[in-house]
Amino acid sequence: MEDFNMVWDFFQNEILGMHWLNRLVGSGLQAFGLDTTSKIGGTIQFFIYDTIKIMVLLGVLIWMISYIQSYFPPERSKKILGRFQGTGANIIAALLGTVTPFCSCSSIPLFIGFTNAGLSLGVTFSFLISSPMVDLASLLLLMSIFGWKVAVIYVLLGLIIAVAGGTLIEKLELEQYVEEYIRNVPAFHAAQKELRVKERLEFAWDQVRGTVKKVTPYILVGVGIGAVIHNWIPESFIVKVLGEENPIGVVLATLVGIPMYADIFGTIPVAEALLGKGAELGVVLAFMMAVTTLSLPSMIMLRKAVKPKLLFVFISICFFGIMFVGYFFNAIQYLIV
């Protein structure tokens, strides 16, 4: 067991966490005469290390996930979901959401496709809740920063929220609150072309290029904020505002995260810096969930597909689900970290 722990620690720290890169960057900066123990030197080291680390992880993870995603285009996802009923359909929808990342630009096409396929509203929302909250990239990224226990529990809780949320929406019978133009779009079922390996590789590479182009500005901003937090903001301040001394830290982190628009890759350096300064684990994870699940631009886009009442129910489910995740992790932090 001890040997396994050593191997796992090496994998988490040196492969996923890329601590070797941090040491390399530090040595390089020192060779140029920069004191990395100073605030300025530490800020520069953090920025260079985290930017390279996240960009490398971004490329590798998006390529892997996109290759998997090539097996689950919308038409195939609809067919898979159509085979199940009840809670089983919600579970399958939530699981499919982990391999088909949802973003604001895809909300309307997904709604149109799922609605015309005859899928229930609850199943659709289980998918839409799961996609941004617990995709495969978040699992591996969280594992690289917080360890496998935190990552696995985070994903399981996200799936539970997606299933429970979709089931609740189903029980509330809110179908009339989907915009009429979506409900009235004629059904169209395109024949699904089976991709060859070469085409899947090309699709994955195109996804990497497109994603990198889209999220790089957010990554740079996120790393910059993380570097400032890590080297310039006093630990006592972070502990007071987001530590165990503040019982509403989870609420504050969620409310701060909602107006932002960033990918999980952009929130990781901020979360890492906050945790290193004494913020509670649940507070950090609540912030990440709020940014990726309830960002204001995504809600504006989703509003084009659903009426205010349904949008309010969706936001409420996600908001209170994030609250639950945050306070749950705060309660068990010292047992799993």
C-alpha cells in the first residue's frame, strides 16, 4: 500500500501537477538573477509556471475528451437518451453530460434537438446541469490540484445534483415554459455519419485549436489574478473572508463567481491560490462551480431558449446545489485533504 501511495503521489504531483515545471521555472528565473522568494519574483514564477501547466493540460485533456466526444454527437446522444425512462434516463443524461461539454453557445441547438427528439424536459435539464458542472476535464484538473478524493466526490455530487434537478423539473411539469419557437420547430433527424479514426483525430485537433483560441484570454487573466492572490494578498485577509471564520464564505464565493465568464481552466489558478492562502475547500469549489455553471453570459443565452420561470428554477437548483457542495466539502475538508 505504501508503494502505491508513493506512485500515486508522484503521478498527482509530477505528472498532473507538473511540480517539476515549477522547479524548472524557478531555477531558470534564478539563473537570470531574479529572487523568486520576493513578491515580484514569486508572482512572475507563478504566472509562467501556471500558464504553461494549464495550457499543456488544456491541450491534452481537450484532445482526449474531444476524441471521446466524437462518438457522442447530438443525434447519437438523443438516440441513447430515448431508450431510457424515468430516473434511469436522468442518470444516463447526466453521465452523457460529462463527455459532451455544454456551453452557452450550444444551449439553443441542444434544446431544439432534445425537444424534437421527444425527450422529457427533466432529462434535458439533467444533461444541461451536468455538462458544465462535471465534465471529464474538471475531474482530471481537480485531481491535479486537490487530489483524487476531492475530485471523485466533486464529480459524484455534481451528478447527484444533475439527476435530482432534472427529476424535480420533470415533477414540476414546466414544459410550457420552453419558448414556443423551439417547441414548434419541425423535427429533423439527420443520418449520422460514422467517422473514421483519421476524422476523429482531426475533429479532436480542431476542438483543441478552437478551445485554446477561445479560453486563452481567460486563462491569462485567471493566472494573473491567482499570482496576485498568491504573492500579494495577506493570508490573514483570505482566512477572514473565505476561511472557517466566515460562515457565509460559500455564499459570497458563489455570488462573486456568477457574474464571471470563464472556463474551468481559467478558474483553476484562482482556486489554487485561494486554497493556498487559507480559503476553505468548499468555498473554493463553490466559486469554481458558480463560474462554470451559472455565468451571466450563459444564463442570457439560455434565456433565449426558455421562459423566465423555467430559467429561475434552473438557476435556483444550481445555486442551492452549489451551496450544498460548498458546505459539504467544508464539513469534510480535514478528513479528505
